[in-house]
Amino acid sequence: MEINRWHKIIKMMNLPEEMERLKTFHGHLGPWAVVGYRMGQTARKKFTNKLWVVVYTGTEPPMSCLIDGVQFTSCCTMGKGNIKIKDDNLAMGMFYDEKAILEIRLKDKWRRKIDSETTKENEEEISMEVFQAKDEELFRITKAESLIEDRIVKL
């Protein structure tokens, strides 16, 4: 058991450079920040022009840590005003430019895993699982016709 513990410690000391940078930016390396990192990274592959995003996490940690990851990779930042936060408790971002809207939503099995299994002791290990997962494993990615708030019918 002691060897296994040391193996995990050594493994966590050798984070990929981009995860070390995210850890420095965010203050620790948790899976929600990495989910946001991956969302922003995925959106950047699809959009080459100026980008906006609406993130539906709300502002309560730990899920709101996703916002830092999105800012880190998407170039959508609070300072530039091209990111909005909606208080819907969804692990989802809607990324858009002048031509298209892309909904990137964390798959339920990943949300359950993060919510039920993450502890301070294993957060970097779970973060690395998120970091290494393929986009299609991690997310449901769909094109949308409009943002969620634009779809609400006002009575």
C-alpha cells in the first residue's frame, strides 16, 4: 500500500506543462477546471474568429471552477466581456461567433464520477483522467440554432 501511495505522489509531480500552468492560474488542479479547459480547447478547434461563450455552471464552487478553465483556453474572459455565467448548475458552455453556435456539455457519467469520487487526495488523478479523455468520451457536442435564453418563450 505504501508503494502505491508513493507511485501516485511521483505521478502527480510530473504533470504535463499545460496542466501545471492551469494549476498555477487556478490555484489547484481540480477536475472542474480541467473540464472547462477542455471545453475551451474544443471550442478553439472549431472557431477561429472572435469567440463568445455562455457558461451554465453558476458561480458556486466546485463546478464554477469550470469557468477558469474556459477562460484559460478559449480567450473568453470576464475582463473582455465575452463570457457570461448563467446560474443553471449545468456543466455546459455554449460557444459562438457571428456564424455558428456550438453546445459543449459534459456527459452525465463524467459529472457523476467527478461529483461522487473527487477528494482532495485524488483530485489531480481524476483531473488527469479528464485531461486525457477523448472529446467524444467527455462531451456531447452539438450545433445549436440559438442560445438557450433566446429559446425561452416569453408569455
